[in-house]
Amino acid sequence: MKYRSKKSISEANGALANGASGQGGDAKGAVRKRAIENAFFWALNVGSSVSIIMVNKQLMGSSGYDFSFATTLCAMHYFVTSIWTVIQARFLSANKGVSKGIGYADLVIFTMVADLSIISLNTSLQVNAVPFYQIAKLGIIPCTCMVETMWLKKVLTKEMVAALLIVMIGVSIVTVTELKFNTSAFGVVVALMSTFCSTMQQVLCGYYQKKNSLTGSELLRKVAPLQATSIAVMAPFMDYNVSGKWVTNYEWSLPSASCLLVSCCFAVLVNVSQFLCLGRFSAVSYQVVGHAKTILVLLIGWLCFGGVLSSNQAVGMTLAVTGMILYGVAGMRAKTKEQSSSVLPVTHGNGDTARAQLK
């Protein structure tokens, strides 16, 4: 039996230590890179969502270009998004020749759910008072929690649930200024449908990405053309029912067409960032950050357009932002605890080490 010298043993141990430290450095670099990407995608989603709201107010408002055809505008958004996904896949993607598949049934289900979400939200805004419409949108958070817990087996800690309640209370104070409203049974059904379909659209977006090993851009490239076509078929009739006018009778001008083009460009950023975020985070997290858009819109309106910010709204904003921060902290704690519990302990047995060093 032959023994290694002390020098060779120390050199081997040094090489192992350097390899371990190198792997640790690579892991830290990967974590840092992903954190930067996550922050960029969140910022892109929030920024583009707030921007498109401002542009659409000018495009659709009576004091702007009075393009009162919301469903047609949504179809145009998806058509332009479809064009962008083709350009991105052909010229900007690193895997130009690779096309991952997704089942036809999954495509049909996702498209139907997404279309129903858009249609029910527009119809709810049409038949219900704004406060009730906002309450239905707030219902997306508890509905999403229930779906992810029961179906995807995700766990929410007590701290996360408490933070979500603070967010919902704050946003409700901000958006629901008048709780006295009248609504019909049909309005209630439509509002409930909008809540459920919006929840499922966001949950399925992340679920199908993981199920089919797709990125957000790849899934969007599959579903955007189907959504654009299906919505475009229904859009003229739905818009006529809302506005009493046909979209073909709209009188275009260069400024209104330019505003429409800007809206479509922002829609591409919204759709791309939404699919990327839902592929990386839970639908609940997306909803929490999504309410930051409401806060930003109100603040921008107050600062730039002479809006009125009441004391109740200021309190609501403070509560909402506090809840968002607490939810982020609670989520990080839960993730750290989960990761630490899943790491196996490393043992350094002298006997095993000695035997491994024997030759």
C-alpha cells in the first residue's frame, strides 16, 4: 500500500478548496445576475403599464382622440406583439433554429381563458359602477392565493398573508372612494367571471411555461397570434355594443394614428414583461406588484396633471406600499428558509478522508 506525501495531500486539499470557492463564486454571480434581471423585468412591466395607461387616456379620452373601441385596441396590441415575437425569434434570439412545442389543447385553453378575461373585464367596467369594478379586481389576489394553494400546492406563510391583507386594504382605500353603488345580478356574475378568468390567465401563464419548458417570450410567440385573431373577430360587435359606433366609421388623423402606434409599442413591452415576470414569479407576487401601477398612476396624475390627492388616498397609498414591502420581505424569508432546509449537511469524516487519500 502506498501513501501520499504530506505535500501532495496539502496540494490536493488546496485544489479542492479552490474548486469549491470557484463554484461558490460562480453561484453568487448567477444569483446576482438573476436578481438584476428580475429587477429589470419588474421595472419594465410597471413602467410600461403606467405609460400605456397615460397614452391610452389620450387616445381614448373624449378630450383626446376619442378612439372609444377598447376591444379593437386590444386586438391591435396583440397583432403588433405577434409581429414583434416573430422578429425577436428570427433575428434577436440565441436559439434561432430551435422551436419548442406546446400542446394544441394547452394553446386553446390559454387563449380562451385570456380572451374571457379581457372580455369580462371590459364588460364589467361597462355594466358596473367603478367601485364595484375595482372591488372585483381586488378579489384577484385572494382568488389567486386559493388557486395556487389548492392546485399548485404553494404555501403562504402567516407573514405573507398579513402583508397581502395590508396591500388589499390600502389599495381599496385608494381606489374605492364610494361604496354606495347599485348593480344587477348580471353585473355580479360578470364581475365574478372577470376575477376568476384574470386569475386563471395569470396562473396558467406561469404553469404552461414550466410544464412545457418554455420561456416567457416563447409562450407569448405561440399564443399572441391566436389571441389577436380571436379578439379581432369579436371586437367590432363588442365595441359597437359599448359605444354605439362601428370602428370602421372612425375618422383617423396623423396624430391619432401616431398615438395608436405608441400605444401598440408600449403594449409589446407590457405583454413581453408580463409573460417574463409570470414565468419567474408567482401570480400572487405579480398581483402585488401590479397594484404599484395603480399607486403610480394616481401619483403621476396628481403631480403632472393637476389631480386631487385626498388624505384617505394618501393613507391608502402608505398602507399599500408598506404591505408590498412586507410581502417582499416575508417572501424572501420563506424562500431562504426553504432553501436552507433543502441543503444536505456536509460531513467531514476523518476516517473517510484518510481512506480516500490512500492509494
